[in-house]
Amino acid sequence: MQYRKFGKLDFRVSALGFGAMRLPTESSLDSGDKLSDNIAEAKAIQMIRRAIDEGVNYVDTAYGYHKGNSEILVGKALRDGYRDKVKLATKSPVWLIKKPEDFDRLLEEQLNKLRTDHIDFYLLHALSRDRWRNIVLKQEVLKHAEAAKQAGKIKHIGFSFHDEEDAFYEIVDGFDKWDFCQIQYNYMDIDEQAGVKGLKYAAGKGLAVVIMEPLLGGRLANPPKDIKEILDESGTERSPSYWALEWLWNQPEVSVVLSGMSSLQQVEDNLVSADNSGVGLLGPEDLDIIERVRNRYRERAAIPCTGCSYCMPCPNNVNIPRNFELYNGSEIYDDVEGSRVTYNNFFNEENRAASCIGCRVCEEKCPQKILISDWMPKVHSTLK
């Protein structure tokens, strides 16, 4: 296992971290097409312990993963001496904080579920500008987090992020005691959310940067044929997953890459990749291949939406850019089912394409001159 700097802290973190968001389940979908969270306990514990035995020293979970069952499972996996071998990270569900005392109540619940007296790395989960301003600041969350740190229940305070780049800077600069942050980042997301600029900004301020979604929810692990052909031009035996992970580890600002592994084979494959990881190991020809892959993926998009959001707000509450993002994702990655699951399970019904009434107000604002009202029925019929 290779180990890396963790920001300004005196801690060397394994290149690979275990993300407990996609643990194996008894069935991936139940009869009602809803995600199942019946964790296959024995398999999941075997996977986590195998990773730790091979040098992984960072395990990440969250209050809401697997509908609250992930923390319980991780707590069981870290029995028998495994808790002492790792740094444990979990996340406060800030959206459930309605009054300042809720932070403390939720933290106590998590400590009990995880069977531990402290959490090494505690994140405020999925911060956006709205949650930062209207929950974290208004409900004195940081004050309570610092008190928990003084009490020894939390060792380090950080946040995970899902919003636009400028919101990321606001949050990073809004608290001078952050130790780390967690961002979605992969070779397709260099300009999305925090992006490469946010990565460098946070690292430049001494924060450790934890990477989530390195394979874009698994999509980069199973590329379409034309993408695979470009990767194969290198003449190496690297798998698509290996390419994606090594691209991240190639960057010195990346502290640890979380992988939400669902099988023991994925654990074994990622351990091999981590063993061979390092900064600067990809040469110019390798990076050129990644650039060509990125461009080819983008060419596969059916709708020329740039996500500028000039079309918003929609008078009927349709989230136009998000609908187009999901539809394009189904085309770009040959993954209609993945987009369909997100559309039906993790997208407010009123914001879906089906709510479009064809008023065409949005089309007057669109710089790309997209016929939005014509596309919406197709988006819904494909993803419903």
C-alpha cells in the first residue's frame, strides 16, 4: 500500500480509502424498483477487513448510507481490533439539524451505531451554499462541532461538498479550523462542482482533500466500446478503473481516493491499483489518452446543454439542467438504467421533465437555442 500526506496533519493516509456507501446487498433492487439496503453482512465485513489487512487505514461512512445501516455494519466490521488500525470518518446529516442541540443528539447516535467513543474525521455532509448559510451558520453547528472536539468525541472537522465552485470557496474560507474536505472529482468532473480549481485551492490552504466518486458511480469502470478502444491504444494492461484511479493518484493535491466497493473482487483490484499508485507516474502520452477519452465522452452527449442555468427558474419548477444531465448521462455512458434509477429515486417528482407544460419561456433564455420543450417529453419517456 502507498501512503500520502493528509493535508497539514501528521497522518499518512492510504492511497485507497474504503467508502461504505455501496456495500453488497442481498438484492440491488426490490420488486418495487426501489434501492435495497439489506446489506449482505458477512460479505461486507469480509471486504472491509480484507482492505484493512492489506493496508487501507481510512474507512468512510455516513448517517444516511444504506438507510442508516452502513454505520451499524462498519461498527461491526471494526470489532476484534480493527478499530485501532484505521481512521474512521462519518458525516453529520446537517439537513436534519433544526435546532443547535440536534447536532449533539445525532453525533451520540452515530457513536453508538459505530461502537466507538470518538470519530477521527467528522464531516458536515453534502454542504451547499444554502445549507452552509441557513443551517450550519444559523444553527451554530460549528460551535457545537468544536465543543465535541474539545470533549474528544471528534478529532478533526471537515465537510463534503455538492454545489457550484464559488460556493466551495465560500465554505472553505468561512471557517479557519477545517482540517479536510471531500469533493466529487474524476477525469470527467474537472469543471464540475469544486473541480480541479477547488481541489488546488483547498490543498493550497493546507486542507486534506478526500475524493469521492472517482469512477463516477461506476460508469468509468465500464466504458462504451469506442472509449475502451482509446484506452487500449496505450498498449498497457490497465483496466478502465485503473486508468481512472491512477489519474487521480497522479495529482499531489489528492490525499485519499474513496472507492465504494461492492464485491471482494473490486477490493482486490483496487488494492493492486493502490499498490502501484504515485504522483507523477502517468506520462504525457498517458494524460493525452485521458484527454481524448474525456473529449470523446463529451461528444456522445445528445443535448448540447452546458449547465449554465440561464433557463432557470422554470415557472413550473422543472430542473431543466438536471434533467438534461441525467438524459445525457444515459447517452454518454451507455447507462440508461443508472440514469433511470436516479431520476425515479433521487429526484423530486415536481422537478422532473414530466412537469414541463411546454410554455417555452426557457427557450428564450437558452444561449444554445435548445428546443427544451420538445426534449422534455423524450427525457421523461426514456427515464420514467
